[in-house]
Amino acid sequence: MNYPSPSLVELCGHIGYDWVFIDAEHGPLELETCENMVRAAETAGIVPIIRLPHPDPTLVNRYLDTGAMGILVPHLDSARQARAFVDAAKYHPAGHRGAGSRTRAADFGFKRSASDYARWANAETFILGIVEDANGITELPEILGTPGIDGIVVGPSDLSQSFGVPGQITHPKVVAAVDEITRQVLASSKALCRVLTSTSTAKEDLARFLGMGVPMIAEPFTGLFSRGARAILDVRDAGRARTA
């Protein structure tokens, strides 16, 4: 979800989705908007995970302080970088996240002590990275071996740029890279997230991913909306054709 709309997040929760990536990288979302979208997610029982605007560990604390239950790191391409994000997202002894026991994430300090919140946050905060560069594939075994990294999202669009074929996500080089990332992550203890990138083949891709055992499947809200809208318009167009 890269639209600045808490209501759409809330709607997706009521529809029955399990989690939402609040996308601060692609779109006009500011930090305060992200916090309101996190609030909306909580009201509807959908887990909010914020995609950071940049692969910058100094951003982590502010976005987690909104109450987000996890972060999604764009362009995660090395084990060194993975360790830096774990360090930024976890409190002592797992990391060096700045203490904030009076933040919204900590219920403003009213429901638990600072030490209890730190333990809870370390146990519950979810850290994912998007592998979307050629170097990320080279470093993937080490990234997967990084304690504290919980999962990997495959990013075929940026992979296509990395391989010099921008926009060609069905190019053999990109397909091979996506398959290799998928294979390695599924063979590890980390969660894999695949993205439905085509509205025309979304159902088929969904069935394929489920058959592979992919535990997390995402779709941009534009795809979700356009598929539903297109289905209605197709019925309209069919009716017009019959009466023409």
C-alpha cells in the first residue's frame, strides 16, 4: 500500500488480509502518515510492516516507533548490511536500537515497563529484506545466515534493472535469478515472500506460489483494485456486446 490512506489499510484488514506492507519507498507517504496507517491496521487486526524509504539503518527506530510490527528493507544486498539493520531494530542484547519506552510502539509507557517492552519488541519485531540486486544473490547465503533476519522478499523489477534488462521481468536472466532466490530461501529457515506482479495471471501465480510452499504472498493494491474493477467492467462490456 503506497497510497496515504489509513482507510484503505483498515479496509484490507476487514477483508481478511493477514498483513500489509506500508510502502514508504514508492509514493508520497510521510512518517506521520505511516503512523496513522499503522493505527488503522491495528483497528482491523492486520499486521503492519513498513517498507523503509531507503536502505538506511538510521531510519529504523523512527518507523518502528510508530507501532509497526516490522520493517522491510529495500535493496538488501549484503550480510554486513543485514547485520546493521538487525542491530538498529533490536534492543540490547540483540542490538542497539535507541531506547524509547514512551513511544506509541511502547503504548506510551502505560502498559508495561521499559525492560518488558524491550524484551517483547525483540521477540515480536519482524525484519525482512528485499533482494533486488545481483550482488544480493551472491551474498544471499550469508544474508540467510544472519541472526535476526526473518524473511526475504523477491524483487523482480529491480532485478531486471540490475541485469541490464529494465522492465523485462520475464527475461531469462531475471527468471533464473528469481528462481535461485526462491530455491535458497525455501531451503532455509527464513520466510519467503513472492509478489503477484501481473493482474492478468494473478490467480495462476497465486496457485503456483502456494504449491511451492511460499508462506507470504503480496500484491500491490493497484493490482487488487484493478482486478476487481476490471471484472465488473468485463461484465458490462459483455452485456453491451450482446445488445449491439
